[in-house]
Amino acid sequence: MFRKIFNRINNKYFYAGVLFLVWIFFFDNNNLISRFKSNKTLNDARRQKEFYKSEIKRDLQTIDDLLHDSAAIEKFGREQYLMKRDSEDIFLVVTKKDDNK
């Protein structure tokens, strides 16, 4: 039994096949390591694409609100540019970020 296995392992085609697999998995330009890195980069790009699509939708909704609603314009000016009326005072509350989280 061991002799049959040894005869199959001690074959030039077996060595050529093992060498081919090792070459493909580790040394080729399209090896497994670079494929995993490429897949990770692709998944990160897809996540970013979805994030930016949602941000674009949110910004388009904000633009639409600003174009059609004067109360939204006032709210936007007060929040983003700290605008105020003459009879008002603005107090900014700044919270510290926790670096431990």
C-alpha cells in the first residue's frame, strides 16, 4: 500500500502539479494574497459608494427644502453660519470628545 502511494508521489507529473499550484497560489501576479487584497479594496469602495449615495440624497433633500421653504433657510443660516437676529444672543455649547471610546 505504501509502495503504491510512494510510486504516485515519486512521479514527475506530481511534482510538476505541486510546483504549478505553489506558483499560482503564491508567486503569480494574480495570486491568492493579491486577490484577497483586491476583494477587500473592492468591498471598501462599494461601502464608500453607498455612503456617498446616501449623502447625495440627503444633500439633495436639503437643497430642495432650502429652495422652497423660508423657515428652512432661516434654520440653516442659524445652525450652519451662526446667524442671529439683532435682539438675540448666541451661546455655543462645545462638548469634549472622549478619546477612550
